Amino acid sequence: MNILLSIVLTAGLAASPEGPVALTNARIVTVTGETIERGTLVMEDDIIIALGVDVDIPQGAQIIDCSGLTVYPGFIDTGTQLGLVEVGSLPETRDSRELGDLSPQMKALTAVNPNGVAIPVTRISGVTTVLTEPSGGMLPGQAALINLHGYTPAQMYAGFEAMTLSFPATGRRGRFDPRSDEDIEKASKEALKKLNDTFDSAELYHRIDSTYQVNPEQGRRPEYVPSIDALLPVVRGEQTLIIRVNAAKDILAALEWVDSRDLERVIFTGLLEGWRVADKIAEAGIPCLVGPVLSVPTRDSDRYDKAYRNVSLMHAAGVKVAIRSGETENARNLPYNAGFAAAYGLGVKEALRAVTIVPAEIFGVADRRGSLEVGKEATLFVSDGDPFETKTQIHHVFIAGYRIPMESRHTRLYEEFLNRDPSLNKHGEGQQ
């Protein structure tokens, strides 16, 4: 019994609510509609069933008085490795990458650890849904959108998966990169050739397979190659390709490459220099997952605040922008990434949209999440102030209708040391 209890506490899961739950007397920020003052939100199972000022509360509903508090839709982080990495320095706890440069058949969802220590830390900060991404190599695998609640990865799945591509970079890997300019250029050209060869193979595979499907008797089934077969949905326009790219020169090259390949469903992610070529991105109509905002300028000649203004400058140019933290254990800081973007030109309203409804729209799940509306998933949090401010406290979190315990490793450590007994020695024995 103690072992089972330990497992449940470690997972930090809550039981499904027994009947409807009503949040009353709350300020409700719907995001897509008007903010409701002193309103009521009613959820049952995993759905919001009523919302407004004059709402009939079902008989027997659990009522939570939210006087002085505000209800927000759960925040969506569009770029993390949450659930894939526990301790960066321990290979045994890292499941974010496979060996080799090309592993598009690998799915991040299958590697997610629902009991990851960083998951409760993140969700009690109001970040309830994240895109968790594989890393390493040119085509590291498929990212997955997950809710931060569930006993299994399948239960956490939030309705979106996408192929990821690290676009060949033309610059140095860092200031300590010892390669010459000639070596860097050569490596970049070789990487681009490898990328094109891979997609040429995928397109050929698609043509052979399509012919076979139409006329099996006359055609021939292509030889199964896992890495190439996994790219078929991208080539056919059935799956989104998320392209990780940062430098302005590389972004322009990626735009050209996408156009030459006639890819239908593409998202860019990273874009630390997106502001430099925002007009070109807007012209191409490619949505972007931008961040981290809490960063430093990419060039010594840039103003100190360019990283903070990146999102607002791209938004002003007409780019559809969502915000990503780019973090694992610090995905909890997504609200502060958004807060800096708000303070440096984006504004609170658009910053809020950039971590709620905009990512939901980009991922094609806006019918289920991203705002507070009747019929949408009951994934939300209740705070005592602006969630972009560090002083604000989160009081309640619900994910798909489940009331989440406001407990994490951080809160347990805080309570332990707050209430420590100074009379105990290092062995836990009283001082004589």
C-alpha cells in the first residue's frame, strides 16, 4: 500500500472530479472574447459547460469561491524538452535524442516520462500544455503536444504531432567553434545536400508507393526504409514540418528551401534573429514559435533588448507568432518570457494570446484549447494577479477537468526547510 501511495504522490495526479465544478465570483479572461467580471465558470468531466455572469450552477456541484481571483486558460509552451530530459548530465535520464543524423521515425511521445519531476513544477506555474521536442541530428524525430497530466504518454497527448528538422546552419556553433570559414561553408553545403537527397528519396518513395496503391498488380511496393517512410506524411502534406532555424541568413535559406520543395504545412521555430527578416517570413505566411525571449542579443552590435523585442517586431510585421521557452526544467518561466515580450512592445493582450489561442491555432487544436469557451476543454488556472508578474500566485490548476495538486518538488523543499527544526543534528537526533 505504501509503495502504491508513493507512486501516486510521485506522479502528482488527481482524481477525476465527482460531478461538475463551479468557479464563482471570478474575473474570467476568456482571451477570445470579453473579460467577464465576477462571473462563473462551470466544468463537468473535461469540458466547460457554462460561462458567464448569470449561470445556473448544477445541483451538487463543487463550488470554489474565486473572489478576488482571475481565471485564465492554461498556457501553452511551444518549445520544450519536458518529459524527455530529467538530469542533463546523466545520459540514463535523457530520452530526447537517438543516434545518427536521420531518425524521423522516432516519436517524442513514446519517450515522455509522465512522472518527470519538472512536470509538476511547470504546471503549477500555469503552464498546462507543452510541445516537447526531440533533439540531435538533422531530422531528430517527431515532436508532440502534451498536457502536463496523465499516467501514460497516450493520456497526456493533446492532439498534435509534427516532424522536426534542424535546418543546416551557415554560422559557427559558438564562439569557441575552431573551424575555419572555409570548413564552415563546406559543412553547410554538405548538410544541405544531405537534406535535399533525403527529401528527393522521400518524394521518389512517395511516387512509387502512390503508383502501387492505385494499381498493385502493375506496380511494385517500395522497399521499406523506416526513415524515408516516416517522411511520407510530410511530403504528402498530411503532417506539419517544424523547422528549427535562428540566424537571419539561415531563415532566408529555409524560406527558399520550403518554396523549392512546395511543402504545404510548415512552422518555423527558434528564430532568434527573426526580427531581421520578419517581412520575408510574413510574406511567406509561415507561423513561428519564437524564443526564448529571456535571452541575449545574437550579435554584439545589437541593442541589449533585441531578444526581448523580437516577438513584437515580428508580430508588427504581420507574422503569426507564438512564444516558446526553449527550456526543460525551466519551462515554468514561460509566463516571464511572455511578460518581457509584453513589456518590450507586444502588449499584455497579444502576449497572452501568444501563449494561449495563437499556439492552439498554429497546432490546429483551437477547437479544444487556448481560450475559455463553452464546449472547450477545461484546462485553466486561477491566480491572484497578472500571471506575467513574479509576485503572482497560482491558486488552482485544472487540466482536462482534473484538479491538479498544487504540489511539486519545489513546494515540498520549501515546506521542509521553512519548517526545519534547528534543534536536530545531521542525524535527525535532538541536541543534548
